[in-house]
Amino acid sequence: MVLKQAPFKAEYSIKGGYISYYRKKDDEPKLAWIRKLKGVAVQSDFATIIFKKSTSFIPLIVILHKDFEIVGKVLIEQKIDCRLIGEL
């Protein structure tokens, strides 16, 4: 299914404790999935990784981005403990 949609741009929206993931092709976003946010997040300059629990080894969600500050602010608003890799 994803191969038929490629190439596409990913777009995320974080609101009200949920993250929505859209695939954008020909300037039309198509909802791919919605997940309830909870857990902890770790950020670097280019990615945010959300884990279900602080003891989890496998990430729940990986978000690739260019500007980590915006994503970090939104996660903190959603009550997700968010730290930079250098702070660990």
C-alpha cells in the first residue's frame, strides 16, 4: 500500500493528546493514522523518538524533522517528558 503512494511527504499534527500522521502527495494530505500520546520523548537536532514508558527499548513513534524546538514545546504541552539526547 505505501509503495503505491510513494513518493510522499510526511506531515504530523499534535493536538489534544493525540498525534496524527498524514501522507501528502500532490498537495493533498491523506490521514494515515492517529495515536494517543503518552510516555517519554528523546530529541536530537533531526529526530524525536517517543517511547511508551521510560523503560521501553523499542520506540512507539519516530518523528524526523528540521526544527526540534517546535516539536519539543508541543510534547511538553501534551505532558510528555521530553529531553535532548545531550541531557540524558
